[in-house]
Amino acid sequence: MSKNTNILRYLDWPMVLMYLMLVLFGWLNVYGASHDIDQTSIFDFAYFSGKQLLWIATAVGLAGIVLLIDARAFQSFSMLLYAGMLLLLLITMVVAPDVHGSRSWLKMGPISIQPAEFSKFITALAVANVMGQYGFKLNSPTNYFKVCLLLLLPMLIIILQKETGSALVYVSFMLMLFREGLPGLIPFAALCCVVLFVVVIRFGASPFAGVASASMGLVIAFVLILLVAFALFLKYRSPKVPVKWLIYGVLSVIAGAVGLHLTGWVPVNFVYVLLGVLAAMVVYTIVFGVRMRCPKLWLVVAFVVLGVAYCYSADYLFAHVLQPHQQARIEILLGMKDDPGGAGYNVQQAKIAIGSGGLFGKGFLNGTQTTLKFVPEQHTDFIFCTVGEEYGFVGALLVLVLYTLFLFRLITLAERQREAFARIYGYCVVGIFLFHVMVNVGMVIGLMPVIGIPLPFFSYGGSSLWSFTILLFIFLRLDIAQKQRAH
């Protein structure tokens, strides 16, 4: 039996079928979102649908090439590819033209390529190579540093290219790290950072009446820190913990709640009161931890101190690090600003398009919002609202169900891998696809800020389609190799 026959025999065909379904339905929606009254054919190469068909054909060709490559080559050349990718990202930052404030597109004649899209699967290969080495354990500072460095280098360069959305995709690698032994405290701390950032930004600019500098955001943030610190303490509590410590913790939370309630009537800055309570609790926890020889209590101390510092830095990050258009999008998402004719226009029109589709939609090419081009760039980042308008709630639900089955199948394949390299890469693939689907759909329906990332296999564009295809089929090739060794 030939090698190619073996590849086809062991190829995961359910995964390939779902890939083809997503790609083809995405192509129909690109046509629906971009078709012009003068366009007579979906195959017309002068329009986006015809160009997307070319991208699909080349993507399928790339998938075939990936399947023919020896699976061992992906691990062997991963670090070389990673170094070349970093160099290409740096070159892109220097030579790429300014496109809507971003320098991330390389123009080669009529074709534009975004290297940041391809950096995702190359980084996944490099991380899988390092973590897949014999004896690697994700429990030492050195190993943590290696993995963080591999993830942060491309992320920072992409941020310098002013492509924040593409850079945020690297957060998706946390799913793989958690699967490989990352303590749950770290994802929990990251979630708390997001919550505190939202609370401080949303309420930090709305001071209570009669208070010069205290704001509801900071007060609530401090109360949240107290609650989290208390929860962490309970999680790591010792049988030797005296009842009075628990009483002090409860009293601290009550003090924060009372301060929050009285701030509107009493001319006292309760932020300082809460800071004093926090300082007292930190000192007591340190003394208690030393006396009872309970080093895990230091986590509570670190969390409280870093939490307070983060609350005060969140406003600075928002005002001085984020770009004005990013600030506007977050303000609109949090209800701080209403700008339906400006920064909020895309999301507003996308929600109107989805809502107008009703239960079963208006039918293919019959969407009024889509046909009249109310949603800018609808064929790219906002392609999902075309599904909602033309196919309704049922159509949108079926698409999400298909993505869910696709992700569950990926997890199944990743779990059955016997080699660490393949398993780790598989979970990187799961995380990247999950992040893209959640964020893209979330921003279209107004649940997440608009950060400009494509919907996998749906959004128009060669770079994204090629990168997602290569990302997926490398994993399928690794899965084939395992089956071949087993037989």
C-alpha cells in the first residue's frame, strides 16, 4: 500500500468534512455580503466571491501539501521556522505600508499577505517543540520563562505593528498551558484582571456625590479584591486557622460594603479607609503566615498588593496605552458612550442586521442591511451578521453548532495523541479556533469589543484562510502519523 493511500486511509474524514462545510458556507456568505447589483456570477474573479474561490482552491492545495510532508519535519524545523517568522514580522513592521494605522500587510503585486496570521501556527509548533521535550515539566521558573518568551516575542512585535487584535490571539495559548499543568490560580488571576479592568474603567470616572476623589469603580474594585483574597484564604486554609482570622476577613468585607454605602452621604474618602483596612489585613496575614508556617498565605498577600496596584494602573493603561479608537470601542461596549454614527456604527448595524433576520432569515441575497451595504467590511470581520440576516436565528445556531462540533472533534483528536508534541500542538489549535470564534461572534453581537479578528473559514481573505488551513492540517498530519505508527 502506497504512502499516499495510507495518508488517505488514516485521515480524519469527519474533521475534513466539517472543514469543507465551513469553507463552502463561508464562501456563500462572502458572496452574500459583498455581491453587487452588477455582479452576475458568484464565480466572477473581479469580485470578492471569485477571489475567495481562488483562495479556497489554493488553501485546499496547501492542505494537500501539508499532508504529504513527513510529520517529523514539523517538530524538527519548528525553531527554524519560528526564527524566520520573527525576522519576517520585524521586516514587515519596517517595510509594510500604513493600512488604517497598521503596518502588518506585505504587498506583493496584486496580493497582500499578513504574516501575523501565519505566526500563530508557527508559534504553536515552537511551543509544542519546547514543551514536548523529554522530561519537560511546567513547574519550574526556567521552563515558565522559556514558554512565556516564545509567546511574548511575536505578540510584542505584532502590537508594535498596531495589530492589537492579532496579538490578543496569543492569550488563547493559556488553554493549552492549563491542560499541560498550569496552576488554575494563574487563569483565575487573569480573569480577575479582566474583571477589575472593566470595573475600574466603567465606574472609575463616575465619582460619588460629595467626594472629591473617591470613585465607585475603585471602591468596588477594592471590595472585590477583599472578597477574592478571602476566597483564596479559604481555599488554602489550614486546620490551625483561628476563628478570629475568619472574623477579621468578614469584618473587612463588611467595612468595604459600609464604606461603599456611606460614600454618597458622608464627606469622607473611603478609598483611604479601604486601603487602611487592606494594609492591616496584609500585615496580619504576613504575621499569621510566618507564625503558622503557612507559605500559601503569601498568595493572598501578593494578590491583594498586586490587585491594588493594578486598579490604579488600569486607568493609565486605558488612557495612555490603548489607541483612541480602541478606547472608544471599549467605552461603547461598557455603555459609557453612545456613538451609533461613529465608533459604534458597525456593531449597531450588525445587530440590526441579525435582529432583522428573525427566526428563519430573509433568504439568500435578500438581506436589506446586507444588500444596501449598511455594515462596513461585512465580508471580513462582520461576516456573521450576514448569516443572521439571511438565515435567521436557526441558521446562526446551526453555524455555531457546527463550530462546536468542530472544536469538540479537535479536543478528541488532541486527547488521543500519545506524543506530547502532537497533543500540545493540538490544544494550541483548539485554543486558537475557540478564541477566534468566541471573540468574532461576540463582537458582532455586541458582547465584546471590536478588535478586528476573522471568523475561521468564513471571513474573506487569503492570509486567514491559508493560516487556518495550515494550522488545522498540520494537526491532522500529526494524527495520521500516530495512527500509522500504531498499525
